[in-house]
Amino acid sequence: MGEFEIKCLECGKNYDTGHVIYCKNDTSLLRTYYSAKRLELKNAPGLGKFHDWLPVQKILDTTASPATFKSEGLAEYLGLSNLYIAFSGYLPEKGATLKTCSFKELEAHTTMQWVTECGGHALVVASVGNTARAFAYASALTGIDAYIIVPPSALKKMWLPVPPTDSIHLITMEKGNDYADGIELAERLAEVPGIFPEGGARNVARRDGMACAMLEAVISMGKIPDHYFQAVGTGTGAIAAWEACLRLRDDGRFGNNLPKLQLAQNLPFAPILHAWEAGRREIIPEIDMPNAKEQIKQIYADVLSNRNPPYSITGGIYYALTDTDGIMYGVTNDEAGDAKKLFEKLEGIDILAPSAFATAALIRAVEEGNVLPDDYILLHATGGGFERLKQDISIYTIEPTMTVSGSDADVEEIVNFQRSQ
Ligand SMILES: *Cc1c(COP(=O)(O)O)cnc(C)c1O
Ligand SMILES: [Zn+2]
């Protein structure tokens, strides 16, 4: 038994630390409860610093770290005196060293370690981009096998900052398959003994890994912010940020407030926004995401396209928004395009699309009076620095090992073929 317990938020069932994703009794999220109430940073180069609040036994040895800095350019432009930017990407002069350029890397390093500690020897993940790249990178660094399933459209995002290794099994699906088909195939592969699903929002290793962005930010700011801005797809990152602040509030050194979650979705696809604005705890697909497939085709930030976010379940986004008196924003592609240019000009670093949506939400919040000029504001740039990275290091392409026809592909054949490679 380690220094933490994993408990169900609804029925309170306490699980021994280990490979647990679902409560036996209900649909609630599980949460980690750490015996260290006060976060003592470990002497480690990257995420390992936050070991007290990570659900792994061994201290992570990755050098990867997010970083937070006080904004000057954007802050002045918006008339804000305490605007901080959490940069989960590559900006080494500020200390941000996520070489796959998104906050998915925070969860990938943590989850890979968790897999081995739970007795798994491989992990399977379906993704349309940043998650796939982050897990491929974690696989290259640890040698742990990763089965990564992507639609053909995602291949262009499958690059790495290190040479790809044989432990990366990139599997593409024939044209006509989408993200949902990938998820289905991944679920079938996860039934093979020893191959673990990454678990999505339900996996505490993923959420607590992502929470490191908030931990790092609060330590840099010296206090829990009043507002937190982020673009959301599943909402996992926002739930993680909220949970980090619950722990930081208990810690006692950083204030006893929670940040108001101010979250952005990419119009026209915005199921969380619509359900929240209607005051509903449920997402009703016909109302909140009619013609979802068509809507998703129109959005600029494709990683914000999850059709099944953990919204209603106990401990999910509805709870996080309620607990923090949160606000949702619907942001258009054009608004985000303008915000991207503005951010890049004023802060001097390139950002990925979702960071532009978060920035656009902040601009709107200033206009609408949802933040005050002296409030402590944290803007999470969840991805960025790719242009900057390319100046510093070589980028390698990950080649797919096979293409399968669809979600009903023969799983045993896939595994045997991959193991023979
Ligand atoms: C996945 C992703 C998001 C959305 O995060 P969720 O946890 O799915 O809400 C935002 N920004 C970037 C860069 C991402 O890769
Ligand atoms: Zn339960």
C-alpha cells in the first residue's frame, strides 16, 4: 500500500491502490486521497517534483515540466495586473519542457509508470492527435509497449522529438473510420491480458498527472488563482485543475478559495456549453449537439471534439463548474484565429489551437466583466511551442505498423503481428 488511497466519490468504496478505473457499484469518478496533506516538492527534474500527489510508487524520472510565467504583453493589452500563463508546451527559457508540445504529456508520463506498477506490460490508446503523440513519446522513453490507434487523418500529427522505438505500435484504420471506431478497437485490444486501457478521464493517474500544471502554477503564483481559463474537449484537464485546487486548499498555504473555472468550447460543437447554460446536469445530444458529426467537421481545434465528455457523472465537469461557480464560453473559429495572432505577437511564442480558444475566452471575460483588473488569473496554454521546438531539435515521423479495416479487426492477429515485429 502506497501513500495514497483511491476512493469512489459516490459510495465511498475504498480501493486498494492498483489498476482500478470503474467503481463496482456506480458510475462515479474515483479520486486519489494522498496521505501528504502538504505538498513537499521532491528533488527531481520534472514531474517527479510532485510525487507527493501522484498515484505512483516510484518517483517519475522524466525531465518534462510545465511552467508558469507572469504575462506582460497580453496582460498590458487586456489591462490585467495579475495575469499568469501556465504554458504546457515547449518554451525552455521559461522552464516549459514538454517536447510533444501539449499537456497530454503530463498524463502520459504518469500513466506509463502507473501501467507498470499495476502489472501491465503494454498500454492501448485511441486518439486523434496530441494524446497519441504524448503516449508514443512516453513509450519511446520507457520502452513500455504502446498500441496507438489513430484515424488516417491524424498521421500528420504523429511526430516525435526522439527517434521512434519498436515499443510504439502505431495502428491506423482505413478511410471511413473515425475516432469512435478507434475507441471501439482500443476497448477490444484492452481485453488482451497485460494490455491496459489508458482509462480516459476515469483514470486517476491521467487526472493527477494533468493536475501538475495547476500545482506548478500555484507554486509559481504563490496562491490559488481567482480564475482559471482553459479550452475543453472532454473536460478532463479542467476536472484535474479543480481537484488540484481542492488539495491545495487543504494544504493551507495557498489560500482557501477555488478558482472560477472559465472554460471554452469550439463553436458550433459545444455540448458542455449548451448543457451548462441550460442549467442541466445531463447532456441531451439532440439539443446540445445536433448533427454532431457535421459540427465536428467545422471546428478548427479538432482535439476539442469529444462527444461523450464526463459531464454528468459524480465528480465530473458539471460538479466542477458548480463547485467553482464556473462559466462556459462558445468561441468561433474566427475569434480564436484573432486570439492566436494576438497571443503570439504579445507573448512571443506560438500556440496550438486550443490555447487560442482559451485566450479568446479570456478576452471575452474581460469585456463582459467576468474578471476584474487586479484579479489573479491563470490562463492555461494547453499546447504550444511547436515552431520553437523545431528550431532546437529534429523531429521524427512515426510510421504506422499496420492498417486495419475497422473496429471489428481481429485483435489476436493484431497482437501476434505486433509481437513478431
Ligand atoms: C486534449 C486537449 C485539450 C482538451 O482537454 P480535455 O481534457 O480533453 O478537455 C486542450 N488543449 C490541448 C492542447 C489538448 O491536447
Ligand atoms: Zn461507488
